[in-house]
Amino acid sequence: MPFGLGVAHYDHPPPDVSPDVNALLAADAIRFANQLRAWIDVEDGQVRGHGMSGGGRLGSTTVRLMKRGLTFAGVGLPDLVAPPEVREDRVSFRQTCGGHTGAPVPRSVPNPPYVRISAPLAWSTVVLTLHSDGSSESEISDASVFPRHFLYDSAGRLTQKTALIRYKDWLHRSEQQQSPWAGVRQAVPTAGVKAEAERSLADSILVSARYDQYHMPPRAMLGSVGLRDDQLAVVLDGLLEVLIDDEPAVELGPGAILDPSQRSPESKQHAKIRAQTASRLGVMSRDQVDSDALLEVASEQASALRTFLQRRRVAERRDG
């Protein structure tokens, strides 16, 4: 209701490259940031030293009542920094940051006093692993189910985002007793970043197009939605998986575009799509969307499928 009435606002997705965290926080564009920096010293291929820095940053939330803006500062909880996991050839660093997001929200809770007026709790846990050969990987190991969380690498490139955004669940379960500060973890699925053409088109669709929402329960096939050839769908929430010859092959997260009219012959022969989690799709008419942009996205998707099939055939010949 607060979003529909214009009292609160949904944040636009942060940029794909080099986000300015200070500017985003100052502009009320993100709720919080979890920044983790780390280093290792390596000698003869073995880790000899290590260290880390960073921490959580809470922003503020502005709500509009009676044409006036009221700004509430977020209240951070203490950062939870686990002891690094040190191996001979790598070190893993884990950091949990978050806090109360700012504006108080009345909500029911299952225990006395049964109604709470406070800002809900948002948080994320980031794990960064540095290897002695200079490589690294990072992940969002667990997080609150709202808002959506975005992960960037050391070069400022977007690498992952959480696939779920469950506002109602978050609102009614956002208590410190159900958070990492009470020892409770909440794993959420993440999705990789789509190709540039698909990301750009999905963003424009979500801003300008009119669409109907369809809910898919876990393990439901895309065919159950009944997409016509003059329609397409965008994944709004949840995680889908592409089955290649009935075997899970590729995951599709928020922003993925599903256009049955542009499926290649290889896709029709080999691929099916199934919901991995409960998911929501936005279904709309194709004439709302730029046809050239759709062709570019279809070309990217067909190329990715061909590459996957070629690699599988090479692997089968090698193993055979």
C-alpha cells in the first residue's frame, strides 16, 4: 500500500558498472551497502599473511505525507565479521552488514504486543575468497528477502543479484530474533548477470510496458502460462531453469526475457523452461516492445544455446 499510494518508492536498479556508493546513499537510492575489501600475501604459492577492511553503510528513507517529505535515517547493527578461513593456497572472508532501513512501518508480529512500529531489518552476508594464484570469487551467501541485493567485483562490475524479492514475508518476519545477529541465516538464490541487450530491454519494459502478472509454483513448466506467439514474458521474481534434453543446464533470474516467437530450431528441439522456485512473470503483447531489440536478445540467447550444445558434444566425445 505505501508504494501504491506514493508514500514510499521502489529503488531503481543500481548501475551495472562502478556504482558510487556515497552518491547512491545520499540520494536515497539504496537502503544499505556491505563493502568488503581484503588482501593476502603469497610466497612460493602459499599464503603468508592476510587482512580485511570495509563494513556496512546505512542510508536513509524518505516518505511523503501531505506533500511533505520526511526523512528517517537508517540504524545500523554491528557488523558481523567471521574469522577468516585460511588454507595454504586461499583465504575466505565473511562479513554480514545491515540494520533497520529507516522509516517505521506498522506490522503484525506473532508474539506480544502483536503489533510493531519500527523499521524492518535488511542485511546481507558477503563471502570473498582470494587464491594464491591471483584469482578470486565472491558470493552473497545469505540475505534478507527484501530489498533485492546486487553484488559487484573489485573492478566495479555487477556479477550477481538475488533472485527473490518477498516484501510481505520480509515485513512480517523482519525481526532481530530471526536474523544473523541471533544466529539465524537465510540463504537466498542468486542469478547471474544477463547480456547487455537483454538487461537494457528488460529495464525499459519494466518502466514503460503494461503487463499482467502470472505466478508459477516450483517445478511448473513455462507451457502452463500459455504464452501466445504474439506475447512475451519477463521474469519479475524468482528463479527458472532451462532444461536441455530434460537435464538442468542454465538458470534464469529476474530480467530474463522469454519470447516464444523467436525460439531457434535448436531451442524448440532441445530446451524447456521450468520454475526452480516460486516465480512471477510479467506477460505483455510483443507490439509494446521494440522488435529490433527483441531480435538482438533472441540472437544472444540462440548463440548461448549453441555454445552450450557444442561444449556438451565435445565433452561427450571426449568421455566416450
